[in-house]
Amino acid sequence: MNSVLNTLPSSFYQGTDVVRIARELLGKVIVTNFNGIRTSGIITETEAYAGATDKASHAHGGKRTARNEPMYAAGGIAYVYLCYGIHHLFNVVTNVTGVPHAVLVRAMHPTTGLPTMKERRGSDTLTTAGPGTLTQALGIRTDHSGTDLSSGLIRLEDHGITVTPSHVIVGPRIGIDYAGPDALLPYRFRIAPSHLL
DNA sequence: CAGCAGATTGACT
DNA sequence: GTCAATCTGCTGC
């Protein structure tokens, strides 16, 4: 395979189909570079949040607060927020200015800087199986909300990894039962466990 | 202004 | 399986 290693272009994020973008983020690489330390991993699980029409979204009904303001910006930046007062959840903002679509990154397969990630997690066993632990391993905090995803701090890259449809499991999203019918939407994508390293 | 619920995790019964 | 930890924002008095 060719050694493809490109930072994703803004056109990738600014498409109008947030569900498709969530699907295409599988296999992409998320990289952070804090204090000169690089950590990265391959994205293995995502969820789409379709803005104003999506009951599970923070921007449901056009809700707009200081916290979710980054969601209304043009695609290509990070939206990080605090959940339950403890966990930092990392989202990729998509679509154009004024349309608050975003993709939640729930899990990844660690590739670079494993010792650093274990240290940040304070655990010998590195798990990145949840959205909260993933941000902890990468060192992402709410301070990074609004950060440009082509910047030096947080970046998404295409390493030429192709995820074929047969390896993708599509299903309803997690932890949003309160959203009624919207909780059943097939907005969750993950790489089949049998296909992980 | 008090109370509660949430895109979660980890420790304990 | 149950439950506390702890911040943001909405609801209701």
C-alpha cells in the first residue's frame, strides 16, 4: 500500500451528510501533539449527531449556548464538552457555518505514544473503549473545544486505511434513551471487533 | 435561585 | 447490577 499520510481537507468536514462523514471517519487517524509529545490512534467507532432535527444533539431545536457554540461553526474544528462533570467528549464539527452537525468519536485503536497514554490514564492497561477514556488518553480537554483540526495540536489524518462496508457494524447510538425515536436511528458506526488488531 | 438530568466511567454490593 | 462523582444548562418556584 502507498504511504499516504494526508491531513484531511476542510472539504471533507463541510459535506452536508453528517451520517456519511461519521462512516468515513472510521479508519482515519486522530493525532494530538501537546508539549511536544505525539499520541495517535485509528478511529474505530463514531456516532453522528444531526443538529437541530436530532433530539439527542446538544443543538436540538436550534439550541445555542456558550458551550455548544463551536457546533455552529464551519466543519473542521473540534467540539469538546464535559459530560457528567467529569468526562471530556471529543466531537468533529461538520457541515457549513450555522448548521450544528457533529460526529462523536467514541473509540480508537492506539498507534503512537502508548506509554504517554497509559500514564495519562493512570493505568497499566490502556483502554480507549469509551469516549471519555479516549480523550483522556489523547490528553484532550474542554480547553481544546474550537481547535482547528488541521492545526498542530489536534489533527485528523488519512493514512490510506480503507474500511470495507462488510467490516462496518451499523447500529443505534449509545446512552441516549431519553431521545425517544431518535435513539433508534442507525447513526452509530464501528469497525467489527474481528477486524481490529 | 434550587433542583434535576445528562452523548460516562469505575468502584462497590 | 447499583451508585456516586461533578459541571453545564434547563425548568420551575
